[in-house]
Amino acid sequence: MPNEVKAFKPKIVAFCCNWCSYAGADLAGTNRLNYPADVKIIRVPCSCRVNPMFILRAFQRGADGVILCGCHPGDCHYTTGNYYARRRMTLLFSMLDYLGIEKERTRVEWVSAAEGAKFAATMNDFVETVTRLGENKRLEDLRCKE
Amino acid sequence: MQGMMIARAGELLENGTVTRVLGWQTGEFVYDITPAVFESAEELEKGFVYNSFCGNNLSKYLIQASRKEGKILVFLKPCDTYSFNQLIKEHRIVRENVYIIGIPCDGKTDGEFLKAKGVKGILGIREEGDNFVVDTLYGEKTIAREDALPERCRNCKSKKHMVYDELMGEEGEVLDSHRFDMVEKLEAMTPDERFAFWRSQLSRCIRCNACRNVCPACSCEKCVFDNPQSGIAQKAAADSFEENMFHIIRAFHVAGRCTDCGECSRVCPQNIPLHLLNRKFIKDIDTFYGEYQAGEDTESRAPLTNYTQEDVEPSIVYTRGGNN
Amino acid sequence: MQRIGVFVCWCGSNIAGTVDVKAVSEALSHEPGVVYSINYQYMCSEAGQNLVKDAIRDYNLTGVVICSCSPRMHENTFRKAAASAGLNPYMVEIANIREQCSWIHKDMPTATEKAIILGRAAIAKVHLNAPLMAGESPVIKRALVIGGGIAGIQTALDIADAGFEVDIVEKEPTIGGKMTQLDKTFPTLDCAACILTPKMVDCAQHEKINIFSFSEVEKVKGFVGNFHVTIKKKARFVDETKCTGCGECTAKCPVKGVPNEFNLGMDNRRAIYIPFAQAVPKVATIDPNYCNMLKNGKCGLCAKVCGAGAIDYKQQDQFVEREYGAIVVATGFNPIKLDQFDEFGYSQSKDVITSLEFERLTNAAGPTSGTLLRPSDGKHPHTIVFVQCVGSRDTSGCGKTYCSRICCMYTAKHAMLTREKYPDTDVYVFYIDVRSPGKNYDEFYRRAVEQYGVHYIKGMVGKVAPRADGKLMVQASDLIAGEQLHIEADLVVLATAIEPDKTARPLATMLTASMDTNDFFTEAHAKLRPVESPTAGIFLSGACQGPKDIPDTVSQAGAAAAKVIGLLAKDKLTTNPCVAESNELMCNGCSSCEKVCPYGAITYLDKEFRMPDRTTMVRRVASVNPAVCQGCGACTVACPSGAMDLKGFSNSQIMAEVDAICQMK
Amino acid sequence: MLKLSLKKLDELFAAMAQSQALYIPADNGGQAQYLRWAPGMKMTAALNTVRSAKDFFFPQTEGLVNFKMTGKTIEVIDPRTEAEDFVVFGVRACDARSFSILDKVFLVDPVDTYYQNRREHGTIVTMACRQPEETCFCTSFGIDPTHPEGDAVCWMTDDALYFEAVTPKGEALKEKIASLFEESDDAAVKAQQAETKAVLDRLPLHTFTAEPLGGDVLMKVFDSPSWKSLSEACLGCGTCTFVCPTCQCYDVRDFDTGNGIQRFRCWDSCMYSDFTLMAHGNSRNSQVERFRQRFMHKLVYFPANNDGEYGCVGCGRCLAKCPISMNIVKVAKCLEGELK
Amino acid sequence: MNTETLIPKVGVVTDIRIDTPDVKTFRVVGLDGKKVFEHIPGQCAMLSVPGVGEGMFSITSSPTNTEFMEFSIKKCGCLTSWLHAMEVGQQITIRGPYGNGFPVETALKGKDLLFIAGGIGLAPLRSVINYVRDKRENYGKIQIIYGSRSKDDLVDYQEILDEWMQDEGVEVNLTIDREQEGWDGHVGFVPNYVKELNPDLSKTVLMCGPPIMIKFTLAGLKELGFQETQVYTTMELRMKCAIGKCGRCNIGNKYVCKDGPVFRFDELDELPNEY
């Protein structure tokens, strides 16, 4: 099948806070809840550790979608971290949208350690959304695609 | 006004209140004015100028100047005082070493802006009523003052000084401006149109760093883009990604701190409307977290170092503006 | 260049079932820096750990990547193994190829490819890992309790009983707090003084407890285990060490018309006074606002009558510096001011009183010696209206949005006691909801309604208007009957909302402890760490954290004590080495990081820098206290210059992971 | 001399673009910029482009060499492919002169083959100036804006374009387009030149000269106390450098694409604080020194190494674009003032 | 001349010698196992690790060594740290030679030579010293004054002991900054030691070391009666292209990479003091 067009497989980077979402992802695993292998998780201590730089970097390096998962507001292990993350990401996403970059490529989702099912569902949905959008062209760095 | 300023500055030098004066100096032409430090009445007489071309925001110079020995007198226009306050808030200026005289401002233009209006070969400029009369190599030209002012002045946000030790002229007022009109227009476009708009703008960037270096909010000891350790250092934007990256991160770093002084757009040699990026953040902050004007005071918490439990979720971006 | 060992775990068939572990270890062996790569059935087993240890020694590994289950499971196991082989434990990274790979993917090629990528990300990170050392700091084995109410007393007693020294700082002349002013306590109706005063005496007599009464915290420096506190002992013009509390002076003092704050101004005291009979310490205090001697040097009577020679008109504020390992905040509460609630006529009629005033009017030691009399004319009231939620659950902006939690129960108590003592009295209670979820609380409330015939009316009081004849016209709505009520009352009692003590806010600033918008101290975690402040070494006891009644306060006080004891029992604190660090050369001193730090771990120093032109310049720079930082990383993003970075999760490490994951291969 | 009606300008562009890339100064974002010509594109009315024409030979970023790293081994790959031929149309006299200055840097031994390659593939068609701006001072460096250098030279009057080939490259181009032109005398051109020269004499900077700074006053100029006040307001940005047609400093950097390393060079500015930064120090620590370097280089060092030719062509871009309006004219005048 | 001067060649590190706690000497050959290029003593090469950086290093080995080149490199920044972490067999890139080198075949020929070095400053001089030792007949007497912080910081100590000190007509004077156990040689700073030794005024001086040493030694030499025209040194500034085009390594109108790195002090005198 040499001429068959390879189906688009998006690259998704998921930043997960150590205390809630990463544990939620573990729980999804423990419960054998499927989500696409396109999602790769990076563990961070808190959603507030995620710098907009990291998100842009991911797009530069070829990511098609970036999702940030943290504790539910009010449940932050560090009390207030996700509140700051929420503001930062709201503004960043709004700016990306303003620049005409597909806003659906970025997402924030609050996933607790108990929400394995939500984690898997979120990832399934996000991968589907990004797959629909197709390859990231507007924030790509062609040098990294050679 | 210029005469009063020179006289007052001379007095303050004379009586020892200040040892230096930060102001503007005349140039080769009527419009090429340079910020300068004056140390004597003679120097002031010789070169000090205040006219419709003194657009430079002098606040940022005080980061260094206020740390030097002795007190410095600075003339600040209303919009400059916002920057000054913001720098005070961030502990960048030593307040005790600065004596501020607030001066009125009716908007500042520059030679480049007049040329963009089709004026060639400027030899001299007179202000006659609401007009600029420009003497050029190719004859005289009259431009209405209103048309000769750049966007930042036509949409002036405030004639009120936020801080001063002494005020020249009357105390002004905070104005209702239309400064978000263009942002709204962009928001109303489709993402494709917006993308095309910004690509056409940012692709002209030559990474001269003038916007960054002039910006009073960009006062970092070392910018992440100059720091090889930061992982995002870049000298010349090698491709479209790096152009976007620089301007997004720069706007983000000054979000909630940018006073909207407009210097970035003024200095851009490529005429990129960089203030539209900053204003987007300002507008979003106002909408999401309540009205906030950076530099209005020296105490309040900046929006990005603050939160409320009821803040909007990032998903608001999906449901808002810019139809798909 | 690191020398990295990669260890791929099969986890039996848990991983090996869907991930081709051999292919993973083979693929990763070609990554830059990888000098050793194997796979094994159970890496976490002793044999597996030995593989790691041996490889570290044999191959001089400087970094280890374990591809296995979640780091939440075995990160510590492998860190310990590495440490035992002489490798810094923070040079170990885990690639989670079980929970986040083999268990969720069914297709072997897919799972294997992902496992390789996750391994690469871990390798990329390890390349940038640096050895980290957990810091240690000594613990000063003494606690400070700020506030000497029931919360502070209980915490102090519990800590002291465990053998640690405790200082109580109380701003009033006596400890005891609000509880001393109460008459009976719900739901058991035992007398407040009877259960409180023995504890006060215990405090005074406990050899481990030291009471600084009439004192305030002036300055706090340091951090968990090492707080340096300056305590201001306000001048009371009486030598505490000499005064015997005999009361001779307070009886002789000629200045009689001083409003007595203990009775909420409903009677008077002298210029020299002891707040109440059971005060601890039982020492007189001169009120300089009223004392003639202090005001104009004329009098000196108290000094003459004092047999102990304790009077000292020249006494000054004294400052005491003490060191503590832990600080407990127990600053309590106050009823709110009622300025915003004109509709209840509090300022217009003496017969509209607060619940706390009602307590004093029914207390045997109160201004009426326990007989319930109208403050205006000293007559027995026959109709009493209790108004609930005065300023509580108020979204109008005049009061507080929260529920004050104690009012429902004490109002039931007041109503019940009134009906018991004066059965001829009609008692109405207007309420929005009755909240009685404590043990035996609802039974208590129902007794008031069912057994004592208190009229509970669900509804709001709209207006209380004093009439010329002294009656109070109460206009209210009965929400259930749907009608307007007009009641002629003799006494109206307002269940006033409570708020944190005014001293709490400046104290929080000194302690760098965070507060919510209502000025209640925030806890480190609402559910799991309710008695700890996010700032390490600061603990919360009683109503400073949120409204609570005596049983809750005492249990929280005990819990706070247990946490303090746990801390003080340690000789040294081991600190998490994954903390933020500020690069002074890049720091702007802008304070953004400090603002978002939930722990107050960041302070600023003025530091002298050599400038390129060989002059020096003083610049403000941030400094992180590693003993206090918990490593969330909020500061790293707030910092525009990138001067702030987080060890163990540095910008470059995370970006290396991003790169590895996104890499086109 | 060849003549073409301006009505046929589009046809001329089409003809030039037929066999090679054509760049013309066109309006973009309210200012002029060299853009690759496509049908419909009009020439700007502005005197000159914001960015100079040096980009064509010395682009802002340029890949030098790629590396592939596997284990301990390195593979070196030259990324260059044969460059396409191109024509730059409408280059002004100042920019035309700048190429000869750049040549003195890049084409001296050891030759910069990247530059050389582009240079060989490019044909420069210059355009005489008609309406100079007050910021122009090319005449101070012996440049005649009414008769620029170049492979071919053009004059534009109100209704016609006059063309003259100068070099073999220009001749080659002429051959391709000659059919569009008609032969003409140079009367109209002469008249226009005279008219322009009259304007040149009225330029505010027409008396400016950098002469007094040449020769052996180097050390005296270097140690001038004026550098401090001149540079005081300097933001340390690179605007002057990047719009300058003769600034040629560059940086060499590596970019890790994830699949290999791309080594590229990009414009750098001696005004930047990290320009001379080393692991253990910086030879130009303060903005005063960096500022001085830029002007010393153009006015003193470059002439010293190149038979007195200045590193400035008087295009006036830095006068127009400096955010704080500090520029080579002010600097030179101030220093000269001191030398007197 | 290599026309593709910005494109480097691949070099293989065949040996790594640990000289001092922060100096290592790397032996480099081309992929064919031979020397990558020929050079003059004092010339430099651009070494690079792609992705890490490129830097100018003086070639420490003598041109008379026909098999390989050596570089003594002190760990001080990003690139040098990476180089220090290398293992044998690692490939790096190399281009050169750059700079003018010492005038070994002209001005120095037949002269008595005095080498003065401090710390890593011996690296560029080692090339000349070994060149001169190998062409002994062309030069007069050789004196080497070399100092470092401590005995452990003396670069090429073994070679100095085993070879240089054994040569006839070569006088080696070593000194360290502070007293140290196991050291019975001279203790003191180089400038003072030079004055103590009071070398013959007929000698031509080749000097390299930290700026502060250069400054005081030069003053000392002048005091002793040496002329600036007798003293050579070699400079180091920020370099990127190494071919006099990128614009950063200039001192006045001279480019260190092209017109230097070797300067005679009278030449430097005519240049602005910006290095």
C-alpha cells in the first residue's frame, strides 16, 4: 500500500500537575481507560509551573495541540497555583486566538486524582478536536520539520 | 511652556534641589529630538526643547538615572507618569532621587509620521492654530494637527498626571478614548483574516529590539531573548515562528504591566502596530478581571499576580468573539 | 555530557504485554549519553534494584532513567537505590510506561513507539539534571501562640503537656478571650467560666507556659523552625512581678466612670482595673486614657495604697525578643460593627442589643448580676425578639457573605434560658435557616421550640423602631405564613455576624501567611491540612481560620497542637531540594514572584553589583528561602526575566522534555 | 540611452521577471520595501526602502552549514543550492555605493562565498534620485544621486523611464528587454539631473563632511569625552544597524532542529550588549563603548583599512529611524566641533 | 586558502590529557587520521561542538608535530565545559588556521627568546617553545618563566619536567603564587619573579597570561630596560567568524582574528585601549 495517504496523527503534549491530573492520568491507566497514544504527558509540580514559553516551544517543535491539566480551582496542592495558571492561560489562549491561531489547539482542563475517567475522556475529545484541525501550520517552525 | 520649563529647571538646579535635568534636546532638524541630561542653566538654554515632537517617554531612563548620586529633575507628560508609577511599583526607580514636574501634552508627532502623510523633505515646521505648516524642499504643506498625530495620541487615554512633585499647567483628566476600536475590529475578523493580518505585520519585523529596548515595562536586567540559558534566545527571527514567538512572549511578559504608552509602535522602524498586541491583553484583562490600568497607582496587585476564585475559565476563549 | 543508564521494566506482563521492552531498551541505547540500557522483569524488586546499583558503579553512571510504572509509585524506591550506590537520588528520572502507556494502549507497535518517546523525554531531562541536596535546618523547640482565648489556651496546654515550651501573647490584660464573657455554653448549658477558668489557671501554673499578657507581636522574621519574634509588652504601669491582684487599688481609684469593656460598656470600671475576678494573670492595669496621675500628674492614690509597691507610672513599652520553632495563630473573632444596619435601631435604642451583650446581661458576674433587665429602664422585658443573621450570609455588601456558624445555636440557648428563667416572657426568633448540624445540636434547638415554646418564625425583620413609650416596634415578615408581622417588643437581640480580629491582617503580613478576602487565615489545604497555614511553621487555631463554636475550636486547637508537637519533636527539618532559586544577576527585584508565592518564601535584599564600567550599583534582588519554598513554581512564570527557576523542574528540563516528545523521528 | 514610456513599466517588469527573479521597491505596511515582483505590483512613490538593499547579498539570516550528529560522529552538510539569478530594480545611488563597501569586507581574502555567490547572481538596476529628502547626505561621500553606480542605471521622468547599461551584466539584461525600449537622447535626463542638483544644494546637510575625522586623529577621537553624552540616551537597539546599508556585522548561531544542527548566521549589532560578551568578560562593557564602536568603525576604522573610504553612504535611514534621533551626522558634527 | 572557510571539517579527539583541575589537553586529528591542516606557532583554530557553540582556541602543539594537533583548554563556559566532558573518540568540528602567528621565521629567528607565561597562558606559547626546541639551530638561548596559582595548576608540568628542563640551552623558571606542600621551587607572582631573574636585555619576549599579569610584567620589563618593540603577546576577544568579517574582535581597526592574535606591544600602543 505504498500510495496510501498516512492518516494524520496529531502530536499532543499534556502538562499535568503532579498532585491531581498526573494522578488522574495514572488512575485512567489503572482502570485501563483508553485514549490515543498521541498524547504524551509531562509532569510538572503544579499547573502554575507551566510557562507560555513551554507551550509555544511545543508548537515550534511540531506539536499540534497542547493541553494543560491541573487540580480543580480551590483544590490546588499549593493553594493558589491553579488560579494563577488559569489567568495566564486564559490570556495566552486569547492572544493566540487574536493572532489567528486555532484556539482549539490549546486547552486547560481541571482533572482531579479521582477523575481517571474524565482524564481519558478529555484526552479522547482533545485528540479528536486536534485531529479535525489537522496539522499545526500557523505556529510551526519549518526548520524542525525537515 | 518650553520657556517656563527651562526657567524652572534652572531654578531647581540653582537652589540645589536637583543636580541634573532629564529632558529633550534639539537636533539637526525640527523633529529629531533626543532625550538628554542637562547639568547647567547654560546647557538648558542651549539645547533644551519642548514641542510637539518630544514623544519620547523619559521614565525608563530613570531606572539608571535615579540610582546615580544626586537628585534628577524629570519632565513627564501625563502618559509617561503611568510608566513611572509602574516602575515605582516594581521597585525599579529610586523615588527619592527623582523630582517630577508634570507637563501638559497635546499629543506628539514625529517626522516619520508626517512623511507617512505624504510630506517630503521637511525643512521646518510651524504650529498655526490647529495646523502644522510644514516648509519642505518642495513647497509648503499644511496638515491638520489631528491628522498629524499618531494613533496613540488621537486615542489619548489620559491628560491627568498620576504622579508629580510639581505640576505645570492645569491638572488634566482621564479621558474616554477609543483605544480598543482596532482591537475590536480585529476580534471581529475571522481567524484566517486575523492570521493574515498579523503575518503581514509581524513578517516585517527585523528584530532590531527597538520596541523592547524602549519599553518601560521591558526593564529586565537581561531579557530572556538575549539569554542563551533561557532556551528561547534568538537574535534574528529566523522564520515566522520566531517572529510570532518574540512578540507573543514579549506581550505576555508585559501583560498587566504595560501602561499603553505606545512607545513600541512609535519606535518600530517597520511601522508594526505592536501596541495592538499589548492592548489586546489590556482589553482582555479589563473584560475578564475588571478594569485595570497599569501605572494608575503604585500599590495594587497586577492582574497576573492576582486572582479571584470566580475568575473566568480559559475555555471562555472558545465561546467568544472571532467566529470560526 | 552525562553517562546515562536506562532500565526498562517489564512489570511482569503489565508492561511487557503491550510494550516491546526489548525494542525500547535497544532504541534508547542509541540516545546521546546513554551508555547502558537493559530491560528486566521487575525493576522494583531487590534484584532489579541491584541491577541499577551495579550499573551505577560499573558504568560510572551520572544519570539513571527507569522506564516503569508511575513515579508516584516507585520514584522514591529508585532514588533510594541510586543513593545507596553513591549517585545523587535526584539524578533519577522515571518514564511512566505503565499507567500512561502499556495499560491504556492495546496495540504493541503504538505502545512501544510511545514508550520510546517517553524514555527519550526522560533521558533529555536527565541530561539537564543536577545533583540536589536536601537541606537541613534546626528546629527551635519552643512554640508561640498568638491569642489567649480558648483556642490559644487549649493549643498552648496541649503543646506544653507534650513537654515543649510555649509562650502565649495576649493583647488584653488577661487571657481567656471571648469565652470569659459568655454565660452558659450550648448544647450542654454548662457555665463558661466553670470550664474555662481552670484552664486559664492551668496555663498560668504550667511550668512550660509563659504568658505575655497585654502584649502584641511586633515583628516576625525567620522561617519554619527558626522564627525570630519581637514581642511588645505594652506598658500597664503595674509591675506584674510585684502585683498580687489584691484589688486594693481598683477599689480606691477615684476615677470611676470608665466604660467597662468586659461588660461591653454596660457598666463602669476604674482607671486602674482588673478585667474580672478570675483574670489571669491577676494583675492590675492602669488605663492611661483615664488615669489622672498619667494624664496630669495629680493623684497617685493607687501607688499609695499598693502594699506591694507594684505601681510604676514611669513604665514604658518593653520589647522582648524570642525564638520559636512554630507559631500558632489564635487571634479569634469580634462581632462586626453595626453601623451599616440602621434598620435594627441599634444606635437609637439601648434596648436593641447584641447577643454578646445579652450574654453579659444574663451572666451572674455581669452588670445586672444575672438578672435580665432592660438596659434602658431596668425593667423586666416581657417580649423579646431575637434576630438571626444580622450581617451574616449577607450579599448586599453591608455585612459578610459567610455564615457565622455560632448564632443559631447561641440564640436557641438564649431563647431557651430566657423561657426557663422567665416563663412569662414571649420569645420570638426570626431566622432565615436554622443550622444545627453539630452533635446534639438539633436536639437542643428542637427543645427550644418544642419544650420551651420559643416562637421560631422563618422570616426577616425589616425594621425595629423605638417608640416613645419605650416599646420597640418590630416589623417582620413571616415567610411561611406569608404575612407581615408587627410585634411590640421590650428587647431586641441581634445575632451579630462575627469577623476576624482586626489585628489579624497586619499579623498575617508579618507572618507572610495568606488570608482570604474576609481576612480569615487560609489553611494549607481546605480538607487535608485544615490547621496549617500554607506558610510552613504557621498553624491556625480557632476562629481566625473561620467562624467556629467552642467544641470545634477546641478540637482544632488540639489538632494544631498536635501538628506543632510533630514539628518540634524533630531535631532538624529536611527540606525538599526541588525549590525555586533566583539568579541574582538577572533578577529585577520587581516583586512579581513574591506576590504569587503562597508561602512567603521570597524576600528581597539590596545587593551591590559591580557594573561593567567598574562602578557599583545597588539593586534589589529576590532571595528564596529553601526551607520555606514548597516548589510549586508559580514564581518562575511570574518572573519575566527568567531569573527564577525551579530546581528539578527547570525551564530547560521541561523544554528538553517538550523537544523530545515533539521531535520528528 | 533607451527610453520607455511609463505606461509600459509593467511590461518591462514582466520582461525582466521572465527569466529571473525581479525585486522592486513597493509599498508594504505604509512604507517601501523590496518585494519580489508579481504582476500588478506597483513601484513605491517613496524615495527609498526602509531596509536597505544589502539583504539581497547579505540576508538577515542565512544557513551556513548543517550537522547531523549520531553517537560520537558528526556529518557536515553544505546546505547551499545554486542560487537563482535575480534583478534588483530601483536601487538608489546610496545603496548602490554600499555594495562596493560590503564587497571590501566580504570579497577580500578569505572570500565569503555565500556573499559572493549571491553577488554573482544579482543584477543591480539603479534609479537616479529626483526628490531627495532632508535626511539625505550621500553627496558628502562623493556620491552623485543623479547618476548612480550599478549594472544598469535608470532615470525616471514624469512620463518615461530612461535606461543605460553599464556593466556586462547590465548589457545582458538590456538585451532581454531592449525590444520594449526606443532609442533616445539624454536631454530629458540632463534636464532632470540639473533640477535635482538644485535641490541637492538646498539640502540641510549638503555641507556636511566627515573629512576632519580622517587620518591621524583616531586616538583623539576615541578618547573624546563627548561619547558619554552622545550615547547617554541610546537604547542599545539595533535599528540603526539593521536599516544601515553598510553595517555588516553578523553572529553565527546553532539551531537544534531536533533532527540535526543548523548553523546559520544572522545580522548582529555592535550596539547589542552581548555582541562582544565572552564567558569571562566583555571588551565593550558599556553602551558608551558599544556606541563609540559603531561610529568609530564607520568614520575611522573602516577608512583606515580602505584607503580613506568611509563606511557610510549618507542614505539617511538612521536619521529617520533612530528611536531617540541620535545619528552619525550628530556624532560627527559634535566630534568635529571638539577637534577644532 | 580554504575558500569555504565558514564550513568546518570534522576532527576526532584521539587523546585527552588532564593537565590541571580545570585544564585538559585534547589531541585532534582529521577523519583520515592525519593532521587537519598545517599552521604557524601562535595561530588558532575554531573548534566547535554543533549545537553547543564554536570558539577560537590557540593551537598548543608545534607545527613540527606532523601527526596531530593539540589544544589545551580551560573550562570556563558552555562550550569548554562540553569539551571537558568529552570522551576519546568524540568528533568535533575544526576550521583554521586563523591569525598571524608568531614571526618565528622572521623577527624571532636567531634571537635569544624569553617566554613569560601565566596559567593557561602557556598554551599558545607551548607551540612556539616546542617549535623552537625542534629547530634549535635557528634560535639563541631560551628562557621560560612560567607561573601559576599552584603546582597543580601548572599546565604541561610533566612535559616541562621531562623535556624542556632536560634540553640544553633551555632555562626554565617556575613559580607558584602561594607556598604549597611538595613544592620547593620559587614562590611568588610572575611579574616579581621576572624582575628578580633580571633577564638579559637582548632577549625577545613572548608573553601570554591573564591581563593583570601582562600589565605588571610589561611594566616590570620596561623598568628593567626592555623596549616595547621587543615584547610580543597574544590576544583573545570574542570571535564568531575568525576571518575578520563578523565585526566583533576588533581593537581599533585591527581584527584580532586576522591581524592578530599576536601583537607587538608597540603596535598595541597605537590602538585604542579596548581589550
